[in-house]
Amino acid sequence: MTDGNDVVLSGSGLTKVFGMGRQRLTAVDHVDISFHKGEISSIVGESGSGKTTLAKMLLGLISVTEGEVYFQGKKRDISTQRKRKEYWKNIQAIFQDPYSSYNIFRKIDTVLLDCIKMRNGNRYSYEEKYELMSEACSFVNLKFEELTNKYPFELSGGQMQRLMIARIFLLKPKILLADEPTSMIDACSRATILDMLMKLRDETGTTLIFITHDIGLAYYVSDSVYIMEHGVMVESGCADDVILNPQKPYTKRLISDVPKIHEEWDLSTVTYK
Amino acid sequence: MSKVMLEVNNLTTKYVTRFHENIYAVDHVSLKVEEGKSVGIAGESGCGKSTLALSLMGYYFPPLHYTSGEIIIDGQNISGMDPDKVRKSILGTEIAYIPQSAMNALNPTRKIIHFIQDVIRAHDPKATKEEIYEMAKERFDLLGLPEKVLNQFPVELSGGMKQRTVIAISVILCPKILIADEPSSALDVTSQKMVIKMLLDLMDHGIIKSMIFITHELPLLYNVTDDIMVMYAGQIVEKATAKEAVFDPIHPYSKGLMGSIIVPESGVRDAKLTAIPGVPPNLKNPPEGCHFAERCKYVQPQCTAQSIELRHLEGDRSYRCIFSEEHLREVYKND
Amino acid sequence: MRNTLRQVFRSGKFVVGFSIFMAMLLLVMIYPLFFKAPPLEIIGEGTFFPPGIYVSTLDAVNSETTYTLHLDDAAAKRLASRLSDEERLDLQEWLVLSGIPEEEIDISNTEELLSLWKSNYEPNQRFPGMTNARMRYFQRLDTSLSGLLSNEGVTISISNAETGDLEEVGSVSPSDYVNVKRVANVRVLPLGTDNFGRDVLTELVKAIQVSLQIGLVAGVIATFIGLIFGLVSGYIGGSTDDSIMFVTNLFTVIPSFVLLILISFSIGQEKRGAFTIAAVIGLTSWVWTARAVRAQVISLRNRDHVNLSKLSGHSIVHIILTDILPYVASYVIMALILQISSAILMEANLSILGLGPRTTEVPTLGLMMNWAMIYQAHILGKWWAYFPVIVSIALISFSLNLMNTGLDQVFNPTLRD
């Protein structure tokens, strides 16, 4: 399954501290994490666990207070805008709220055109660009002719999220970070989004990293699971091991607090605080 | 045969937009809740379940308007009742309602005991502070809430504690029926479990006689309610017991919905999640015939020809589809 | 975009404000096309001519065509206009002193009063307690009243250039009328003149124009500076933010008005043109806009679409211009309107103190107030010199603020009632 040599992204001792003095907040506390090529991982935690901050550090959107990020074995260097642009050719993200992922003043075509530009495709002819955009849209079961020249508010939530995936298809990054990609989508459309992300991994070998609070989703979709609590990595490992055989008390509590349907949901363990 | 606490017959309510368009968010909904039972209403966002909750209270404010139908609470017909009369005699005493994120409705400048005094005094102006305090303390003990909460301000409480407090306050007058609209969606899993336990305790201790639980999270309904009703585009499309609804749904939409449940249990990794393409219909112009037809895998021309009624099966089970149970089970098997 | 415009023009408050403002703008643009007189031209010798229609007496008398009209009340009106209330009371006083009971004297009936006077007045009669001056006053009064009751006309004579004698050239009878349109020189002064003798209405229109220009220039400068500072400090943060905020705080702590006065004073009278004043106001009043824009930008910079823009490799400038600026645009428009309004008021404040633009070049609303104040128009009761100016300032400010409130309700639907 996983080969120690093909670690695409890893972090060691990653720490992020906000504020100074009495208002110091350690959002991420010395976290070690590593992702293998083609692997699907999930970082699971409740709100305030630091998972989104960790994701943003891995993406390079916020600075790292302590620790190092390694990309393809080498220390990551994103000190200049040019280096950042290079890095972002290899790692991209999908965010939770499809409505706020778009600039409401620009047509959706610009989203895809920006991606083509990032792949140095600006000199392509209009037909070539159209071809690329249509292909990307059909990958996510959208028809580009129907969407072209529309503004984001004219699309539904599901369509917008799928278009975000189409954007990833155009960019074909090595790593994709998906931050709660289905929490704002209807239950019936969830499977579609998940299937598309899996297809992305299957066809292009992208490494997927899910950030979620839904442990059921994490179990369904991932090979490896990482559990975070208050900035600390509590437990990690193979999905089956962590979910069906949790070792740490926090993990055990987390799993038992989720309502089940096949197994009994034990309510007697509720202790009032 | 237990007493029927809440009976709703063909309730229809609408929203009227600024441009005078009618949106029938609740379309001829009928349901019955018996004493000692709880009913769950499942559906995705926009199906009308929250509007149904508001309508059940009989407390309408523009742009929400009552169109037709009956609401009978413990034998008393409240549909079309004057809003003031509803407020004085029905809300709080017969029926209680907890909206989504009710915990944010607490005035941050008052202590919790003040809200309880407010509710009790509204119905019994002569109650003294000591009486109220004693009663509140007793009730809080019963529900596992610490007494010190009574003297705290809302900001001093955690999210889960606030939600449980609000639930306790809303049922302080022992209403016959409690309507809870997504009571735990904004909380983390641990607080959610505490809220659910509390709701079950309320039923066990007899503080409330029946409950309607509204949510989009099906595993919760399975563990909390006796019966489940699935709502789609303003209509009830299936009514069954919780077990039947989750493990043996009949209506194609319910089948799709139940097929999209993910829980952290073994076997889930091998299951295939179902997805239903498309989006719910625009209720400004409701489609002719079955509301689900445009997204249904098994649609036939007759589905959109006429309006579809509920089909009743043995027990209290029913579903809204033009096809018979046998036909549907046959097509499901072939999938 | 189109939808927003439709909503904007459907908002009652905006439409009312916009109409008032447009009306003033049109007035300012159309008036000079019809009335080409220079605004600061001194046309009156003397101060504060009241509003009215000024007819050249010579031209009226010398008019070619005279018409004869017989009107019933012409004589009575003539009499009534010649006797002021004060004079009537004086007549009454003398008559009472001469023994006529007060009830019999009706001072409102001019004819009766005058006939009573004529029959009873003794020029040399002295009453106890009456001073010489007073007696002479009554004599003068009597002289001026003679001929009032007569129905004769007046004779026009000019002095002969050679002999110096008066030669009769014509006469004017009491029933002669001229058509004012045929009179050569008629000047309508709806608002009279100010203390220097300038037509207040023409001055006012010009002043509104200049004040609006100053307001616009100052408003645009202030909004522009505020926008740039707000965008940069809000988005980039860090030490850039700290230094810009430091400068902003300086400008906040020092009252802008005091700053304005000091700068204005130090520029000196010579260099204080309207445009310079506008620039000075603009350079000192950007603080509020900068702060407001910065707050908006700070809340925008962590949005998902901005993060995605970064991940797409866009530069900082591109992100600020395409992902942040359009989101604050509605806010900036409202800020601009408020800045224009406050700039106009600021200029008025400065000018009232005498620190506004040069007084000889163009009038501004503040300057007109200043003149009215210095020359004590309010004490003298010459309301036309200051009241229309106040109304103009109020209307401009009111219309701009009303437009702003209307826009606010469109952009922030939660504020709608």
C-alpha cells in the first residue's frame, strides 16, 4: 500500500502560535505528519482542534512558527512570490463553502482561465482553451456550454463545488487538500463529490488530504486517519485500526459519541459536566 | 390506542415574496403524533421542515401565511386562531418550540433564572421568586443540569450547556408536545450526545408527552425517534417506523437518502453510497404531479400526469408514489 | 449591476435626495447661460437693497408710450404708501394734544386723517412740553404732506443749458401708467443685494457652483487617499499596517479643523485659491475613510476566494484590485458622498472665519455667510443676505445625506424597514 520512499509531503514539529503574551494561542502544537503518493488521508478533529490551521500551514497560506515542511523530501522554500507560485502548481485546495469560494463579480470562466494561465497556457488559442475547459467540466458531469458566461450566483451549491473540482482537474496538482468539501452539500449530492475526488486520485495519482469533523466520512473515504485535539496529534494510523480499534481515550470517546445505526449507540456513557 | 397529542390534516402554508409570488413551502402535510411517542422529520435543506415546525405552532407572521388545513393539539383545533390567543394559551403550555441555534437567543445581560421567571410569570403572574427558584432547581436536578447554572449569565456557559438550558427552559411548563428543530446541529459530537440524552430523558420523565424532532442527520433520528417522516419539496413522501425507514425504505427518494448515510462502523468502507443527481424543484412553480419525478431513476410518464396521493400500507406506514410496493421492490432488486 | 441600479432608483430616499441635488446642479449650470452678468459685479451703491423689481425712474418717466388707467383705489394707495405707520402715530399724537378725542381719530383711514390734519393743524401752535425740535418736525411733516391730497400731476422740466432756467418739457398725470416691459432699464433682484451692492441671487448661484466644485475635488482627494491607505494597510498588515495607522492616528488626534486653520493661515492670503483650499481639505479629512476601508479589508482578506486567488498565483496588486476592491466598492461610494458633503461644510466653516478662498475671485457659500456676518446683516434684519445661503447649504447637505441613506438601504438589506 504505502512505500516509505514516496512521501510527497511531510511536516515535523509543526507549530503555530497566534498572538503574544497573555493572549497566546497555540493552535497547532508540534505535529508530525506525512503523506504518501496516491494516498487518501483524513485529518479529523472538532472545532478548535487546529486542523484548518495545520492545513493552511501545509498549503503555505500562513507562516509556520516552528517546525519544517518537506515537499518531496526537500525542505520547502516559499520565501518569494515566484517560489510560492511554483509550490502551488503542486498543491491546491478545495474549501468548505462553495458560495464564498468564488469572486461574485467575475464570471466563472475566469476561474478556469486562471488555471490555464497558471499552467502557462496563456498563449493557447481560444479553441484550445475552450477544449480544455470543456474537458474539465465534463469530468465533473457539468456542461461547459451551459455554464459559460454565467456568474457564481446563477449556479447551485453542488454545481459550484463540482466546478472547484474541475479547476483541480485542470491544474492536476500532486496534492489536494479538501477542507470539509461536503459539509455544506446536500446528503444526496455528497456521494457525487466524493466519487469525483476518488476519480481524481485514480486517474491522476493525486494525493488527497481531507480535513473534516465527520469521523464517519473519514472512515469511509481514507486510507489513513489522523486525530487532532486542541492542536495536538492524538492518534494516527491506518483507518481500520484507528476507527475500529482506537487506542487513546479521546479517540474512543469521539467514536462512541457519534450516532450509529448498525451498532448500538450507547447513551449511558454520557456524563454531565 | 393512545391519545393523539398532535393531529395535522392537510396543512398548507405559503411564503409570499415582495413581488407577490406564492411559495408553497408546506404542501398538504398530514401527520399524527401519539402520547409517549416521538416523530422525526427528515429531509435536506429547503424541503420545508423548518417551515413546517413554525406552522405547527400556529404562530404566523408575514411573509409566512396560513392557507388551509387543521392543527389539533390534544383535541383543541388551533388553526386559524388569533395569534395573540395562540401566544397566551398555546405556546409554552401546550406546545413548545426550539428553533435552530436557540442558544443564541439568550439575552446576554440576564441570568438564567430570569428567563425562567419570565416564562412562568407570563402564564402565572402570581408565582413568587422563591417558588420559581425551587421549581427550577428541581427540574434542573432531574435533567442533570447543575444548580449553579441558574445564577450564571449565558456567556459563562459552553455551547452544549446553553442549548440544554434553553431546552429545559422551553419545557418548564410541561407542554404536551415539543418541537425541536435541529437542536444539536451546531454542537460538537459530545455536546450533541448530551442534548439527545436530555431530550430522551424529557420523554422518559413525562415532562413532555410527545416530541417532533427535525433534522437532516438520519443516524440521530434512528436513535431518538419512534417514527420517521421523510419530507421532500414541501410534501411528506414517506412515513414509517424508524427501523423501517432507515433499513427498508420504499419511496425512491427515501431510498436514495438512506443510501447516503455514512457512519463510522465496520462495513461502511465497502458500501456504495448512493447519489441523486439534480436539485429540488423551485417551489414558486411546483411541478405538475410528483415533485421528485425529475430526479427519480424510475420515473415513468404517468408520474407527472396527475398529483400523487399517499399510499397507505399496513400499520401506519405510507408513501407517496404512483407505483405499488411490489413494483418498487422489484426495480430495486434489479439495480 | 443593472439590478443594483434598478433597486437604487426604486429607493424613495435616494430618489428624493438625488432629485434635489440634480435640481441644484441644473440650476447652477443653466442659470449662467441666461444671466451672463459676472457674479461679483457691484451694481448697487449702498448696502443691502431689499429684494424686489428695480425700475429706472428716468426711463419710466421718459417712456415713449404711456397708458391711461383709471383705477378706483389708485389715489388711496398713493396716500397710504406715503404715510408710514410712525408718521400716522405722530399725526395722531399732535391731534390728541390739540384737543381732539382719541376715539375720533382713525389712523388707518388715510384720507380722513389727512383732512382732519389739514383742518386742525396750526404750524406755530406750541403745546406744553413740546420741544422746538419737535415743533419743527411737525412743520416739516406738514410741508411734505402738502400736495398729497391733490390730484394734480407733476411737471417735468429740465434746466436749459444756456440760461439755467427750468423749461417745462412734459408732465406726468396721476393716471399715467407705463408697461414695465417697455421700460428700458428694469432689474429684477429676487434676493436683493448684499452689503457691497452685489446681486445676491447671481452670487448665490455662482457660490453654489464653486462650493460644489470644492466639495467634489476635496471629496475625491480624501476618498482616494483613504481608499489607498485602507486597502494597503488592511491587506498587507504587519509593519506596513502599523506605520500607516500611526500616520492615521496623528491625523485623528490633531483636530482636523485646527490643522485646516493652521495650514490655511500659513499658506497666506495670496495663494488661497478655491482649488488650493479644496486640496487642503482633501488632505486632512481622509482619516475616517481610511479606517473604514481598512476594517472592511481586514474582514475580507481571509475569505476563501482570496485564498483561492493566492493559490492561483495572482500577485498582491491583482488580488487587491480584483478580489478586494469590488467588495468594498459600495462602501467607497457612500464614503465619497459623505466626504463631499462634509468637505462643503468644512469649506463653509473655514470661510466664515475668513480663512477660505480669496474674497475677490469667486464667492463661496461660506464667504457669503462671512460677509453677512461681518456686515451685521442679521442684526439689521437683512435676511436675504444670509438666509438663502443657509438654505442652500442645508439643501446640499441634506440631499447628499439622503442619497447616502438610500444607497445604504440598498447595499445593506438588513437596514430596510
